[in-house]
Amino acid sequence: MRRRRLVADDSETSEVNLTPMLDVVFIMLIFFIVTTSFIKESGVEIQRPESSAASPQPDAQVMVAITPEGAVWVDGQPMDLHRVGGEVAGLVSDGGSVVIQADRESTTGLLIEVMDRIREAGVEQVAVAASRSRP
């Protein structure tokens, strides 16, 4: 008994259908976009002081960070202390709030100076971030 070899015609080429793979990739992309949480960060690593009276604040419009070395960051960008007020006032819309995240090792004088400059620029709602301590 002879076996017949099947010879494919040169005109007929086999193709891989990529449509199901693309569908899966797009579904995964949509899943990751929907489940990603968008948290506004100050741009530097800060160790907040603890407070038993700390209360949650609504979302802040602008985040200001003060590092232990005395550097001031506004929305992830390093900022000169003398320009903080004007920069923050330009970023805050009417009724917006500012949260200052001062590291526990930073000086209180710098925190007060940053708060004063922000308030002098016309921003009324300024809060200082703290971690809630456990009683």
C-alpha cells in the first residue's frame, strides 16, 4: 500500500490568526486602566508625624512636601522657598485645598514659613498631613 504525500500548493499559505490574541490584550489593557488607582503624591518620600487627632481630608488639589533636609517640593517638582506661594496659588482653583506633607525630621520653622507664604498668596485651605496613631 502506498502512502500518498499531500503536497501543499505554493499558492496556499498558512496564516496565524492574531485577532483573538489582540482581543485578549485589549481586554487586559482595559482591566488595568480601570483598576489602577490614581493617587496624587508629593514627589518625595516623607515620614509623616503621628497624631491621635488626625482626620481624613477630602482630596487635595496641590501637594507640598518638605524633606528633612529642608527642600520644598510642589506637586513633584523642587521649588525655591520664595516662589512657593505664587506657584501654589497658580495651581489652586477657587475653593481648592493644599496639603503640606512635612517630614517628622524637618524643622517647624520651615513648615510655618511655607504655610505663611501659601496663605499670603491667597490660599485659605491649608492642611498639614499626619499619620493617625493608634491609641
